[in-house]
Amino acid sequence: MIKKSILPLSLLAMGSGSLFAAEDETKAGYDELVAGQGDYAYAFDFFTTSMLWTCIAAALVFLMHLGFASLEAGLTQRKNTVNILFKNVWIISIGLLTYALLGFNTHYPCGNWQIENWLGINGPIGDLNADGGDTFGYGGVGLCMTGFGDFIFQAMFAATAATIVSGAVAERVKLSSFMIYSAILVAFGYTIAGSWHWGEGFLNQMEVPFYDFAGSTVVHGFGGAAALAAVIILGPRAGKYTKNGIKPILPSNLPLATIGVFLLFFGWFGFNGGSVLSAAPGPLGLVFTTTALAAAAGGVASILVSWIVLKKPDLSMALNGLLAGLVSITAGADAVSVWSSVAMGAIGGVIVVFSILFLDKIKIDDPVGAISVHGVVGIWGTIAVALFSDASTIGSQFIGVIAVYAFAFIFSFIVFYIIKLIMGVRVDEKEEHEGLDVAEHGSPAYNE
């Protein structure tokens, strides 16, 4: 069998002498890169593959923001579609910038604490290749990426917390107020809470460390608790709860919502898979498998339970069941067995149905079910780590949940309430009735 040349045609056309010279130059360049690894030279190809996977995973997490935008637009009324999409554009944009400005170095203080293991607000990123853009100098084999690879992957996570809130407060929040709130939430709230765990803060320093592989609590739970505080201050949509009971406000586009959930499912392979922090084949394959099975189990469980309870097969419950399964496995995707992941996802799918119905009963108006999916199920997914693996204990997991949820709720409540006092957080009744697309943006989503 003749081995095909991998050199470009331009080199092949140069003649045999030039061709061999180019091959020698390529080999010399490669040998130089490998030599720069020192003791890690044996694993340079693994380092390169891992860095590539990290960037792919970051792109998949970015795609989740399209999923959130589609899901939120699909589950709300069409008169608010532009407003939903505008908020999602703002969130990812301001999230990336604030994460570079102060978020990354606050999320990972690296010893630069103002209050040891609790608070370390630090400045902007610099040259994250300073420890070696082509070497293991940044994190060794365990954190198998460059500094910039680490930054861009974590930056894509950062805006997720505010996106969760966006769906919960949809259809009645003032755009300018939400923009200020979301910027503060991403820049300070999310990063401070995250530093307690991923930045080697107090949750990581406990005798039995808190365990949250990819963020059932630190990302999703934080967003869910923050959303609950904002919704309480904001109040329900007009006409949702009447003296005669709950008036359904129907979604505008269930096909779009379904597309959004499948985009989120797809992106979750980067969310969880990228959290391996390398391309190590053993844990990477396990994480992909547990993630997929948990989502599937959550979908099936929510379909069956909601069908029994509501007497009809409800698509929105099925969609939230898939997401509940994903949130359920996010904390322990690398630590549990495949059949444990099925059980965790299925229980999450059951929980989300009853949580959505319960919050509606107590007049907590969440148009997309974000508080239930991310907040309530995030608690289950975090505690389940201790039930289905030996990665942590129930006590440590409870401490982590209480600390992050309490901080997220209080931080969100204070910030949102101050904004309410200064400039208000809710549109007036007329604007809400005609829709935020016209009232806030002066343009409907659909030109009819």
C-alpha cells in the first residue's frame, strides 16, 4: 500500500530536493516543540489533542446560548421574541467582556484573596501564554491546555447563570434594568461563588471537599437561585393568576423551543465533556455516556409522569425533562456508573414535573421552568453525587448547596432590589400588554 503524502501540492511541485528540505524543516520544527516539553515530551501529542478538544468544547458551550435563546423565545409569547433574543445577545457579549476584565481572575484567585478562601476580586487577564503557549507549563497533564484555552472554555460558562435568569423573568422585565443586573451577576456573583469551589476556596478546602464536576450547583444552581430572587421581586405576568385559578399563557413556537432543547443537549457534551480538562479517553468516554443516558432517562421519566398527572402528553414537560436529566448528571458525570446516571436522570425528570406544578401553585411565575430545571434539580444532582459514588459525602454536598444557593439568592435579591429602587425593574401594564418587542424595541419579530 502506497502511503499518501500529507504535504501541500505547492511543495510537491517544488521538486525532490525542495521536498526533502521542507520535510526536514517540518521535522525540525516538530522536534523543537517536543523538546520544549522537558519531562512532558512523551505526551506532547496528547497535549495538542487535549487543547484542540478544549477549544471544540468551548464552541459547543457557546452553542448552548443559541439553545437558550431558542428555548426562551419558543416558550414565551411571540410579542416578546425580539426582547428575548436581544437579552441573549447582550448576555453572551457582556459576559465574555466582564469575564476577561475581572471574572477569570476572581473565579480563580490563585492565592490572591482579599478574604482568604472567600473573596478574591482581581483584575483583567494578561498574557495567559506566559507559562508556555506550546508547553505543559500552564497546568501539566492534569489541566492539559494553555492559559487561553482555559480562559475561553470557562468564559463560555460564565454567562449561563444570567441566561437562566433571563428566561425566568421573561415578558415583563425592563430591558435596561436587566442589562445592568445581568452584567453585575456575571461579573461578581457567579465568579465569587465559583471561586469557593473551582478557585480552591473554602468548599474545596473542607476535610471532605465539595464535589461538583461541571456545575450542577456552581453554575445551574446559582442561576436557579438567582432567578428565584428576581422573580419574587418582579412578580408574575399580568393575568397569569386570577381569582378563578391559573390562566395558561401559551407558548408561541414549540418547534423553536424543541430545537433549543436539542441544541442545549448537543452543547452539553462540551459543557460536561470539556470539564474533563483534557482529552483523556477513559473519563471523556464515560462523561459523554453518562450525560446522554441521564438526559434520555430524564426525558422518559418526565413524559410518563406528566402524562399521568396532566392526562395528556405534554411537550414542554418532556423538553424540561431532558434538561433536568442533564442538570442531574452535571455534578457527577465523571464519578458515577452508567446505570447510576440513568437513575439520577430519571429522578430529575420526575422532580422537575412536580416542581413546575408546585411553583405555579404558589404563584411563582417562571415562563420557561428555569427555576425548577436548574435550581431545584441542581440540588438533586449535587446531592446525588454522594448517593451514587464515593466522590464526596452528603454533609459536604449539603454545605456546598446551602452556601452557593444562599449566596446566589441574597446577592441577586439585593442587586435586583437596588435597581428596582433606582430605576424600576418592571415595564408598565400597557407595555406588557402590547408586548416588549414594540414597547422596548419599536419593532416586532415578525413582519406580517
